Amino acid sequence: MKLSRSKILLVICLSSLWPGFVHSQEGADPKIVQAARKEGEIVWYTTMSSDQSNVFMARFQQKYPFLKPSIIRLGGSALLSRIVTESKAGKNFFDVAHGTGEIVLPLMDMGLLAPYVSPERKMIPDDLKDKKGLWTSVYVNSVVLGFNTNLTKGQPVPRSYNDLLLPRWKGRKISVDDTYATFLQGLISVWGKDKALEYLKKLADQEPVVMRGSTVRVQLAAAGEFPLVIAYANIIQYLAEKGAPMDWVPLEPAVISVNTVMAGAKASHPNAAKLFIDFTLSKEGQEKLWDFQRIPSRSDVEPKPARLFRGYKRYVVHPEETQTLEEAARLYSQILKTR
């Protein structure tokens, strides 16, 4: 049927007034959309907090309201344990999983992940995805050095890893997390095992404050408990923007950990999974991460501010490297506790 000029103009006007008119399935393969419609459901396992995961899924449902979601939210180790336990019992419930890099390799080794090269992956930098499409980074965590601007006023802030070893920073002046094994793994990959372990020993000799919890440690630094804190950049930045006397600098290369998206190899709703992965990696989905104070992985979605993931040398710890993470965790804990 041939449309008149007036009807074509009407369609264009409606499209501009209602973005969902044309954008709701923009870029999606019609065959995948149709197959997902028949599946009717999606099961998402995630480490994202309940409030954030509900908001994120609600945005996805605006695009695909015919999919009924089930969200299972657990911490990283608990999520991995649940998937492994279900698999051993012959049950495979998850269609898509979001989780830290540490859970990826065990799932790969058990054959529980399906490759899916989303068309949105082309906008994800090469060091934030694997070649087969088994995992793709959704957002990243950058380990940087935070500092209390009041407590460091009038003295040079450390700008390198070696600067942290200067005598002025000895004696409970540096906060270190007792669970940052990925941080050590990154240094091992960059420097080699011997140099990385020797550095950690020297850092431990500085008598740092060793405790668990990125957020609470940054809050304590802001309160003046210690001048320096090794923590995630987005947490420090968030408090600084709220008025806390905090700032941060990257110690190069900054160690980066990834939070990934993966498709289940035995998913009951594989096409719904593809749509959700596409959305997660799309510009719309990545921009939604701004609301959660996350650092998006997509190259055309700038972090807020951009310096959170721009302008410094980085090393991304890939999930495949975590085969030695258990040893790194043991050494990390041992060194920090015995110095």
C-alpha cells in the first residue's frame, strides 16, 4: 500500500513525539523478538542490588513488555554456588547472569555459558570482552588511591605505587581492603609474581589499616580516620560530589575488575536472554548505569565524570586469569596479616 505524503509526515511527527514508537525495538532482530515473545519469560541471576536490578529490569520491560521477569539477586560467591548446585542437580534455571569476573571461569569450565556475540558488543573495548562472546563487561571497578583533602593539605599526594612506600605514609595512614585479591592478581599480571609480592610486603610494612568494605573505608577516610584509602574510584567520587573532603588519583596502571553479562548454555528462554544482553550493552542500558553510580563499559557512554575511566593507563583483570585467584587471595591475606 502506498502512503500519501500527509500520512508519511504524520508517522514522522508521531515518531518524534513518542520515541518508543520506533525505538522500542531499534536494532533488535525481528526473528529473535518474535521467538522471545513466544518464550514469554526471562530469568535473570545478578549480583546487582535489589533496588537497582528492579529499576534496570523495569526499563527493559518498557521495551519488551511481553516478557515476564524473574530476578534472583545474590552476592558473587553465593550466586556461583547456586548455579553450580542447580547444575549438579540437573537443573538450569538462569537465562542471563550478571556477576563479577570471579564467577565466570568456573561457569565456563562447567560448560554452563553459551556464546552470544551481541551486535552491541562492537561498542565495548576489546580488553572488556572475550573473543568467543562468553562474557562481556557491563561495568567496571577501577582501583585507585583516594585521599582526604584536609589531612593531605600542604603535602604531596602519592602519584605512584612507590610513593605509597615513603616513610611519611607509615603508621595506619593507608586503608587497604582485606578482600582485594583481584588487585594483587592485576599487579602480578603486570609486574610478575615476584615483584608484585615484594611490593605488597613493603606496603604491609607501612602498617596500613586493613579492614573489609570499600564504602565504609572511604567513609572513614572522609571522616578523618586515615588520609589515604585504596578503593574503587566511583565510591570516592560519589562522596566527593556529596561534599566530603575527598579526591582521588589513579596509580598506573590502575587495576580494573569487571562485572560481566553471560548467557546460560541451557537457558529455557535463550532468545529473551539475547534481547536482555543486547539491552544491557546498548547505549540506553549503559546510560542507565549512571543512576547507580557505576562506570559503564561502552566506549560511547562517558562515565560521570569522564576521568573515572579515561585518561590513565589501566590493566583489566580478565575472568580467565582468575584460575590463580585463589592462590592470590591466600597470599594477599597472608602478607597483610603477618606483617
